[in-house]
Amino acid sequence: MGESTGFLSMLVVRPVRMDEKARWRELMANHHYLGFSKTAGESVLYVAELEGRWVGLLAWTSAALHVGVREDWIGWDDVARRSRLNHVANNSRFLILPDISIKNLASKILSVNTERLSSDWETFYGHPIFLVETFVDPERFQGTCYRAAGWIAIGKTLGFSRIPIPTGFYREHGNPKVYFALPLIKEFREKLSSQLYRDGNGKEFFAMDIRKLPIEGKGGLIGVLKTVSDSRQTQGRRHSNTSVLAVATCGMLSGARSFSAIAQWSKGLSLKQRERLRCQRGKLPSQSTIARVLQPTFR
């Protein structure tokens, strides 16, 4: 099959139906150099078609648990990585079927697939994808189709692979891969570096990066909040009015919409962030304290 590139306008990339999965697995197992057995975690299998004929197969699975070059590139700490890793998908298999020879087909398939991947993931698993990744063996491939589709070569892995459960350890295989990534949204770093929380109704919201918020100095948050009077009785105060309002303001800017959600959000703050919000000795105001301070404001 050696069609012209204009033929690619008819390309369709879609999830494999249940009655097609056996055929998909057989083709991938027989023709991909890594073979195929099964997927682990969240996964979606795709087929690429031209006029109803299968021309390519793709498997998207849960992201790799830990990749040093990825964590450095995103700016991930372990807490954010653990809570946000499900928003990264790994292109674990990509196969152009035998006897298919169409210029630019592979990069076109990748582009069409990634355009719909996040919405498909939300349909199947209830959450979006912000970043996609893959690992290319430099001894076999140059990653040409990924580069042509806009993917970025971030760097090489250390050449370790995870030993299957129950050990959970890693072993050195001596074959470093090139790590490629493609952001699906502009603000992917902000989304992936933020911790995810849920309020009492199960609604998700993100922790904002307080480092980017003007806190101190003229016109900063603390200076503004110091001008707000405290309606509480003096006796029994453990937290300053300014610190409670600062925590509540940042929580609401992050999407928290209830007293309990603000309190839950604040638990993800580092000691340094708490100190910036004037929490003495890093101690956070409780939900009831937040409510006592804010309720008069909303009357």
C-alpha cells in the first residue's frame, strides 16, 4: 500500500472495540519488536484506519512510575508526582502494520491520536491527560515520527527497569532510552506540579503555587489583609486574623469553595509556605477557626 500523502486526510484513529481486541493483540504481538502480552493500569488501545483498512496500532498506558529526566523537566517533587501521575499517559506501543508504506503516516497517526486522547481518557477513566510520553531505543530508532509530530526529546534515562511486583525494585539493563514528551495543554507544568484535593462534595481542585503570588511588600497579600478588622473576641485566639484570611484567600484562589475544602487544601502547604502566610510555627487554622473568621465577612 503506497498511497500519496493526500490520502492521509481520510485517516481515522479510534479506540478499538471489544470485538476487535483479540485481532489487535495478535497483530501487535506478531509484528512489534517488543511483542505484546497485556497492559497494566489504565490503558486505551487504538487503531488507525484508511478507508476501513487497518494501517497502524497504538497502546496508551499508565505513565512510568519514576523517570529522572521527566521529573527534572516538569519540576516535580515526589508528593506532586504521586498525586498527578495519572494525568500522564505513556505511548507504550506504536506499530505501522506490514506492507503499509505511506509518507508521513506515522507522524500523522500520532497527531490525530493525541488530539482526542485526553477526552477519550476522561470518558474511560474520569480524568484528563495533560502530558504524553514515550521511550525510544536509540540503538533501533531515531524517534523521527515523534519529532515530526511535535514531541520533544527531553533526555536519556539511566538504563534501569522496574522488576515486577512484589519486589518493587529496579535493575540495570544497560540500555538507556531517549525520553520523549508532548504537552497536551499549555499550562501542563502548573497542572502537574499542583497537588489535587477534593472538597466535601468530591469536587477536585488544585493547590496554587504560592511562590508566584505577591505575598510580602507594598501591595502584597499580607499588607492588604492586615487592614481587615478581626470580629472575634480577643480571648482564646490562637491564629491571627491575617494568617487565617491569607490561608483562606489562597485556598479559594486554588478552587476551594467551602470551609472544609480550604482546611484540606492548607494541609498540603509546606512549612515555608505556611510561614509566608504568617502561620506561627507552621500551625494551620482549623476548619472551625476559618469558619469563625470568614462567616461575618459573608453576612
